[in-house]
Amino acid sequence: MASINRAAALERTVEILRNDIEQHCETCMYVQDKEGKRVLLRFNKAQRYIHAKIEEQRERTGKVRAIILKGRQQGASTYIGGRFYAISSINYGKNAFIVAHEQKATDNLFKMVKRYHAHNPLAPSTSATNSKELVFNRLDGGYKLATAGSKDVGRSNTAQLLHASEFAFWDNAVMHMAGLGNAIAEQPGTEIIIESTANGIGGPFHMMWQDAEAGKGEYIAIFVPWFWEDGYRATIPENFELSADDIKYMETYGLDMAQMAWRQNKIVLYGRGMEWLFDQEYPATPSLAFRSSTADPLISPNTVMAAVNSVYRERTGAFVIGCDPAEYGADRTAIAFRHGRTVFRIEYHEKKGPMEVAGLLAKYYRELNPDAIFVDKIGIGSGIVDRLKELNVPVIGVNSAERADDPERYANKRAEIWYRYKEWLEDTPNRLPNDAALIADTSAPGYKTHSNGSRLIESKMDMKKRGVRSPDGADAIAMTFAEPVIPKSQRHDYAGGSSRQQAATSAGY
């Protein structure tokens, strides 16, 4: 009877752990901490966040397709290893596959998994344990590993769980993912998790991240900032001083002096002028992660995040809508809603024709009564503008390639409206929505100055050449700065003046 009761209790425990990966890890899996001690795997802030995002997708779709951008040594690989060991060691027919960018990294990941297995009080029986394989014979599952250096990695394997580690550093990444993608069936219960630190712009990881961030495809984008790691703190030196940029960085991300001292130590270690390398290895935002020594955005990611993190919510002044249209291609139609110093909404639409977009904007005009609607009228935008006028919707078409209002300062209208957007962001307080795609878009374009001194913003074509998507959401907001707008409620006060006088009196944008 006692043995029956023990067996029943064990079965109940197994069932609980099968349905609770975090409890499974904290009950059965051991890791080696930074002091070399063996301790149970208890999720840190980053791991708990990653777990929540992945579990939400699994519950919603029945499978996991995730791409994780993170800083160094924040526990993402440890979490994925624990997750996949938990699934494969307690369920029937679950095979996990680890692929890293180099043999040493693959070996370290597999060593971690074998540590989980060696100290697991509920470890399943194995028929093989070697340097490349862990076979759970009674469960018909297990763990395998490979390195992305081999040309045919994954093509002869069938698995349900794939961990692609440091994907940004893989050679032949596109070909490898083609083979690995075929190894993982499009079935419920399958999981593919790609994780990496950044490695410049334009590569497969950067392209996949941009698509996931923009909501394209089935992968979700998960970002982990460096300052979530409790250990990234240092003793504050005597006479420790921060520059104006450092203070803005600290205030933007809510950091303390110990974290700033740790950051400074890293930057000093990398060398003078190497702040970009810190941002790549220890990013505070995805936009900072995908920097390089030559990347110089018009609008700093820190400026963008200051607006995103702002508590300012007041809506006063002109209410304007901006639209950057696209039709059926890779770009998205973006619509931005700005009320004075607050952008309170941004939305994206794919595969909508001009008449559909015109109908949507007409609907917003009737329902929301904005003070102005701006539409980029280059390309399909001209048809949208014409249709809105037919519907008696007062719309302002903006040709971003035309002459700027101030041609001595700006090479064209697009440069002018983007610089106005930049100045608006830097003139706090203001607020942007916490939208990952918008945050990336706003700090994506570069800039340069013509020989005559006029300013020019990087073209969408040039951005695409270097592997950066069209900044649709930010373009839509920039549209709202094409002309000064007076709120309808105030227009009767300026009946006697010119439009420019009225605009100046009403505080312009």
C-alpha cells in the first residue's frame, strides 16, 4: 500500500511539473552560479520575462516561434536549456536540438543540459550519453547538438524543440535555418527559439528581428535590456562624474549611480570612442543594439526612449493624423495620431490598396474630427488624397521630395519634417507610445549635410541597401509636422491674420 501511495504521489508531482516549467526548473534543475556553487535554477527578472512572453504565445498559438535579443550573460541560454530539458525529460516523444555558432559554445550549452540531467531527482532513463547526444530511451526523446559551421546542420534530424544560439554570429545562417526549419514540423507543441546578442545591421538575425518587431510572420520579438541583471553594478568611485549624455541615459532608463559606474567601467575597457560597442553588447533598447561604429542616427535611441518612458499624457493643442501609405509590398501603411505633444496611437496595415486606406482615413475624420490629416502623396498616396477630396475630407497632401519651406536649411521636404520631429522630441515634455516597431523606426534613418550646408535625411532606398526596413511608423508621425495647424476651436480667434501669422500665434506644431 505504501508503495502504491508513493507511486501515486510521484505521478501527481510529475503531472504538476509537466504543466509548470518554472516550478519544474526550481524543483529539479541545478546550475553553477558565478561562485562555482551548485544551486537550483530560480528565474531572474530576464528569465521570468522571457518565460511569460513564450508561454503567452504557446497558449495562444499552440507552438512557440520566438527571437530573443539580449545582452551578454543574462540567462537566456540557461532558461532555454532548462525549458527544453523540462519538456523533453518528462514528456513522450520530445527531441531537443541545440545549434550554436561555434563548437565551444555548443559544448558549454550541452554541458549545462547534462548538469540538469545528472542532478535531476526525476531524471528519465537513458540509453546513450555522449558528447553529442542524450537519449531518453523510454520516452523516445532526448537532446542532440550541432555547430553551425557544418554545411548540412539539421538536415538529417527531426526534432520538436530547436535552440538556435548566438544566431547573429552563424556562418551561412540562411542556409542553416532552411535546413533546420524543415527539421521542426509546423505542428502544435513544437518550439523554435532563436537568441543572440546583436552583430551589426543587415544580417539575417537583424532582418528576422526587424520582421518580428514589426509583427510580420510568426516569430515574436523578445528584448532584454542589460540593466535587468542585478549583478551589473559597480562600486562608485570617488569624484565620479557623469556627462550630460550620461545623465540623460541614466534618467531615460531609470538607472542608479552603481549601474552607471558599471557601464563606465565597460566603456573604458573597450576604449575611447567605443560606446557603440557597449550598446551592442549590453543594449538598453533594440535600436542601440544594432548600432555600429559608423551608424549615426538623426534621432538618438535614448531621446526616443525618454519620450516613451515619459509620464506626460496631456492632450492639448492641435489633433492631427499622419499617414505614410504603402501598397501590397513589404512596407506597411502606417497611421499616426498626435494631439499636441502626445502621440497616443500608431497603427499599421498590410496589403491595403489606396481606396481602402482612403476609406479608413475618411472614417477616422468622421469619428474623431481631427484638426488636420496629412498624407504622403508620392506614389499611391496621390490616389488616396484625390479620393479623400472627393469625399469632402479636408486632407493635406505632402510631397516629401518637393522643396522645403526653408530650402537654405533643408534639402527637401522630407528632411524638413524629420528635423521638426527631432526637435519636437528633444523639446520635452512629450510622449510616444511604447511600440517596438515605432521606437526602432524613429532612430533608424541617418543624415548628412550637403556641400551647400543644407540638411538631408537618409532615403528609404539607401536604408534598405544597408538592411534597414522602411521607417513607416516614424514617417507617419513626421508627416504631422508638414505644416503648422491651428485647433478648430481656436480658428475664429485668428480670422484677421495670415495663415502663417495664425500658426505662429497658436504655437505652431
